[in-house]
Amino acid sequence: MKRNRAAIRYAKAILEFAQEQKEDKQVQEDFNALLVVFSENPALVAFIESPVQENKQKLAVVEKIATQMSAATKKALNLLAQNQRIELLEAVALEYQLRYDAQQGVKKAIVTTAAPLDKSLEKEVLAIAKKMTSHKVVLQNNIKPELIGGFILQLGDQQYDASVAHQLQRIRQELTVH
């Protein structure tokens, strides 16, 4: 997703407000839950980002999803709605996560695998990630069956590709060059 200046500003303001209310951790968890819902429901994201839909309808749908969320999160959602910016919700949630993690000294490592990580592979990937940074590392597992096996670890702008698909591609290139 392309970074949006307005989303960055809202995320900063929401983080400051949440810290004043001592609810920054809860807002982070709420936004994380929203991002999970968005990743599982692309139609919901399309509805919220649609310029055709009315803001009241969008807010009503988000409020149905956000029934268990903290007061600070609900205020943030209402602020976005009042300012006609509810379509930025996903981008704001992502930016908030980035800023919150940075303040906590946490770096998110994205691990792409053909199947869900098992404990042994998770330990191996975490060890590699810890060698790449001095920060605390949190793993996020994305599944891409076309990798066949192995994994791709992305930490910031660094990438470690230990996938079978990458190795096969490299062999194919060597065979076609020679």
C-alpha cells in the first residue's frame, strides 16, 4: 500500500492522543484487529474506500466491527469520519502500527513461506532476523504456495531469500547463460 501523507498525520495524532490517554497499547491491538479483518475481507476495504458510499454508512459498518474497541480507538474512528477521511482507515492503522512499533524498539520482519511456519523454522528465521538488526523482532507470516518451500525474510529494506522457487530460478538462469 502506498504511504499517504494524510494517513501519516492522522496516525501521529492518534498515537499522541492514545499516549495521553494511556491507551496506546490498546489502540495498537485494536488497529491490528482491524487490519486482520481488512486482510480477510477485501470487499469491506473496497466499500470503505469507495467514493460512492456515504460517510455515515462507512462509519456504521466500521462501528459494527469495532464494538470491542477502546474509547481512544472509537474517538479516532469518529475523528476520521467527521473529517470525511474514513477511507484512510486502513492506511492510518498501518501507519499507527509502524509508529507504535518504532517507539517500542520493535521491527517487524515479514516471513513469506509456502505453508504456515512451524516452531523449528520460526526459530531459525528469528535467529537470522536478529543477526540483521539490533532491535526486538516480531515475525509476520505471509503464505505464498508458489514458493514451493523455504522462506523469504524481509526486514526493513533488507531481504533474505531462501526459497526453493528462488533457487530454481537461479539454476535456470545459470543453465540458460552457459
